[in-house]
Amino acid sequence: MEQKINQNTPKNDEISLKEIIETFKKYWRYLLSKWLIILIVGLSGGALGLGASLIVKPTYTAQLSFALVEKSTGGGLAALASSFGFGGLAGGNSGAFSGDNLLEIIKSRYAIEQTLLTPINYKGKSQNLIEVYIDFSELRDRWNKNKKNIELRTLSYPVGQSRETFTRTQDSVLFSVYDDFIKSQKLTVARKDKKVSIVNVYFKSNNELFSKLFIETLMEQTYRFYKVTKTSQSKANIDMMQHTADSIKELYEAALYKGAGYSQVNINPALSTAAVPRIKQETNAQLYGTVYAEVLKNLETLKLDMARETPILQMIDTPILPLKKDRFGKIKGIVLGGVLAGLFVVTFLLGKLYIKDLMNE
């Protein structure tokens, strides 16, 4: 019995293979009989691809690369500030901005929105970058057709308008632009190798000048925010030290003036006891002078350390016109459109024949 089954197995395999070949021939003959339909649909797809290549606007990619140079201040500054009762130094903030975190700051909503709300001189007119984007993206044409939100028809972002006074619609449009930049990957930030500290930033849009201005302004805003935050604690320490220096200076000058007022008291030796206030004021003046000199020295040390810890953004490559241009070419459009249309009609015809065969069975 087992022998019988084994003898029938090759026969069944042979029959299955023949069926596959016959089915393939049947489908192939069917497609050949429909060659005219496939040709017409393929040519139509090629025509649509050509039309798309003429309609789709080219994109311009601006590239910028930089390296961040940072220096730690060591323990001297921390010890000095602690001796005067001041808090931790800015070096403690480095963790939030070190490594790949800086890359995320560049793509943050804060940095992008601040960039879009930065005034620039565009074609002889001072306006915010968001206004330039709205114009070349033809958003106003779509807003004019919007019947639900009438505010969109007159929406604008005047130079100098406070962020706190923005309407709900202004905030909504600003966020939608930011969201589009991130989700459509118009803005990308990457480091080719984690061992290398050089960061590459790319931005693409349909407007060449906007791409260049946006990426340059974005880096300016990011660096300003980074630098201020990085040195915020040191700046606070310096301000406190400066206030202390000013207070001691006032006490020192007051002691000098009071000492001068007592200078005539010691003319008569009999009145020597009356000279005590003068001596006391002179001693106070010397003490205040010594402390004031020490505070000034420490203040200069704090300023020097703050300058050392201020990060430096070293630009390596900046966008230069003309930018890299990516266009959906005519030949590419014809070939891609024809191939996609051809695949669609072939799939449709084969599916139709398969369903027909199943119905007959």
C-alpha cells in the first residue's frame, strides 16, 4: 500500500506542474488578446505622468553643517560661587543640551516657530518668514475659499506682534506649518557618524530663497536659545556678584565721606577721645575697600569663566545659491505613469479572469 502511494506521488506532482503551465499559458494568451486595452491604458498613464511632471513644482534643498565647540569650566568657578553662597553653575545644564538632544532642539516647535516669526528683508519688504511661506505656498487662495473660518481670509502675522496676542487661528496655522515641516521631512537633522561631532541640517521647499533664509535663521535662533540657556546660571551668578559689589562700593564711599567729616576733630589733644569716630570710619573704609577689591577680582573671574563656557557654533558649510534642485522630470513621469497604469490594468484583467473561472467552477 505504501509502495502504491509513493508511485502515485510523482504522477500527482507532474499533473500539478502541467496545470500551472497550462494556467500560465491561458492567462498569457488572455493578456495578448487584450493588448490594445493595455496599450491604451499604458499610454494614458504615460500622458498623466507627463502632465504631473509639468504641474509638480521643483523643490530646492538648502544644506548647512556645523560643529559645536564647548569647554567645561572646571571646579574653580563652582568653588568660587559656593564661597559667596551662590547656586550651581551653568555646567549643570549641559546634560539637557549635550549629544543628540541638540539635534532635537533644532527640530523643536519652539525653534521652528521662532524662526517663522523672525522678520527678514524679502524682495525689498520687511516681513516675517511665515508670510513668505504663506505667499509662495498659495495658502491664501485656499483660505479665500474657506467658508467656515472667515478669519483665514484676512489672516496675517505683522512684524513685532507679541506672541501672547496671537489668536487661536494664528496659533493653529503656525502649528500646522511646523507639523508639515516635521511629518513631511522637509526639515531633517542628522549626524552621519556618532563618532563625529559634525551635524548636517537639510531643508527643502518649493522656493529657493525661502529654503536658504529659513535654514540660516533657524540656526541663528537655535544657537541664541542654546547659548542663553547654557549660560543662564552663570549670568545669574554674575548679576548677584555685581549687586554685591555695588552695595559694598556704596558702603565704602559713605565711610570715606564720614571719615572726612571727622578730620578736624583732633586739632586739640584734649579732645582726643572725640577722634574715635574718625578712626572707626577710617577702619571701615579700609575694610570696605579691601572687600570691594576682592569682590571685583572674583567678579572678573566669573565673567572670564562664563566666556570660557559659552559654546561656539562653528559653521562648516552654509547654503549658497543656486541650491540643489529636484524636479520630477518629463521622461521619468512618462515611464513611471505608463508602468503604473500598465500594472494596474494587467492586475485588473487577470483578477477579472480569475473570478470568472471561479464562477464557472
